[in-house]
Amino acid sequence: MLARQMVNFVYLIGDRETGEAVVVDPAYDPAGIVAEVEADGMRLTGVLATHYHPDHVGGSMMQFSITGVAELLELVSVPVHVQGDEAEFVRMTTGIGEGDIRRHRSGDLLPVGEIQIEMIHTPGHTPGSQCFLTSGKLVAGDTLFLEGCGRTDLPGSDPLAMYESLTQRLARVPDSTILYPGHLYSALPWASMGDTRRTNYVFTPRSPEQWLAMFGG
């Protein structure tokens, strides 16, 4: 029931030639994710975490226990790639060990076979939220949805940092890039960044002051 309510997306990014794949935000059904990878003739080589909230990486949420990264690591031994500012939160939320975590900075590149995944630090929803840019696609977690963006009224959230992430840190992402959000909070599951910038109300404010008036809580 919680999974139906939260409508999270889990993404797999892989190289068909080498058979390597990584999973983004493997919550709710880690065994099913591993089975899906293997059925597709691929092998899992890593986890990418957009941020530490339990509906993305597993843990306790609203008195529910969500399976996630910790249970996935019981099935496959792979590193968990997180933004440096988020590492301790991921560890505490999931219970995984420090040795399982790989800390990254914005701009780091993660090779998956011949594919390069760029990690972009986009604080706002959480201090260490990150997006993943690869081959004309942006996996954005809870930083940006087709309609709206991640909440900025939660512990650790920062409305002004979210404004900077959306208008500056993601500004260089071309309009032709396809946006893949962390939740199905819209009629369509994906859209171009150009369409999103034209239609998403979070891009209406033209200054930090206007943004804070609308989204500063």
C-alpha cells in the first residue's frame, strides 16, 4: 500500500556490451530488482542513491519498514554511491556499513561499462541530494519532477539551495535532455527538460526573493 501511495521510480542504467548495470534508488523490492537485472542478461555492479529518504533507499518511514539497499546488499555485494554530504544520513537510515559507501563530489564520473554517469550535487530537498546525467538523460530523484519539485519544508531541507540547484546547478543541462523524476507525480513518466522548464511552475520565479515568497514556507 505504501509503495502504491508513494509511486517511486527505480531506474536501471547499463551497458549492453559489457553487461554491467547500476540501480538508482532500489527501494521496496530489492529481490525483484536483482531478478529483473539477471533476467535481462545483465549483472548489477553498483547502487546510486539520489538521497537518503527511506522511500528511495529503504528504512523506517511513517511506522513502516521499507526494504531497500541493506537487503539488496545481502543478495549482491556492490558499492553504494552517494554524495558526500549525504553519506552519513544514508548510513544511519539504511544501517549499511561505512565500507559499503562510496562518497562522491559534484562532477564525479562513474563508469558503467563504456557509459559515463555524471553526478550533480543538487541540495535543497536534502543536503546531499544528487542527480545523474548520462547520454542525454537526467535521473533527478526528488530534486525535480515534471510538475513541482521535492519538498523543502522537511528536516535538512533548504528552499534557497533548491532554487540554486534548479536555476544554476541544472542550468547547463540541455533542453533536449530527457528528465526522469523520482516519483510519478504527473500524467507522464518523463519529459524533456525544455518542456519541463516551460510548463513546471517551479521555474516561474525570476529571483531568489520571488522563489522564497512562493516556496520558502
